Amino acid sequence: MRIRTHAVRELDRIDMKILAVLQDDARIPVTELAERVGLSVTPCGERVKNLEKEGVILGYHARLDPHALGLGLLVFVELKLSTKSGAIFSKFKQEILKLPSVLECHLVSGDFDYLIKARIAQMADYRTLLGDILLTLPGAQESRSYIVMEEVKEGFALQLIEAKD
């Protein structure tokens, strides 16, 4: 079975191995990556470049400790808009993208329209984030917040289904 992506081609078993290794260690040298997936260096490097070009690999990032940077408070906010229209959604999106403390924002189904994940330093910053920023966004009407007391699991690696040739 091959895995179909939004890209032009299907991912094979070797592509999936490359992705699994890179998710675990994106700084691995190509020589070591090639050895771990059973390819020589040049074809392995070409596959990685193709996965990047096709948009399967979106980028490489350093994962930072938010507590070490003074951003120990994690909050989730459900936000309901007063009206549902393409124009309001568009305006909301433009403004939310400008907020550096907002890590994620998702349009969701249910009682609320958006689920927002934000990192801030302390509770005083939460009051500012909610009252002075989020509730002043275009169409914002109502909110419900969740302050994280303990971060049990947070991951970024996707579960990869092994492709069979």
C-alpha cells in the first residue's frame, strides 16, 4: 500500500522511513540518514529535497523550552464570533496571524468558532491577552478559557503509517 499525499506522487516505504527518522532528528547528517534507511547518500539526499519541494516536509525548527524563556503559562481559549460570514472569518484570520503569543488557532465545529492555543508569561498577561486582544478581534463575542495546570504530553511528530511497496 502506498500513502497518497496532496503532492503529485505517492510516498513509498523509503520515503516513510526518511520522514520517521527526520521527525526524530532533523539535524541528522545525510550520510547517517542514508545508512539508516538503506540508501546511498545521493539518492537519499534527492529524496529529502523532493519531499521538501513537494511540501511533505514543511521545514526544520528548533524546539525551545517555554519555561526557560519565561513563557510558562499555557492557555487554551474557545472564541465565539457574533456573526458567521466569509468577511468576518477573513478579518479575524488577518488579525490573529499578527499575535506572537498565539501558537495555534483552529476554526472548529461546535458551540464556539475558534480554538486558540497561546503561551504567555503569567496570569496578568492572560488578562491582557483575553480582554484587550482576543475579545477585541473582529466579530469576537464570547470566550471560554482553560489554563493548563500540567502539561502531560505535547508532541509534534505525526504518526506515520508504514507504506508497503
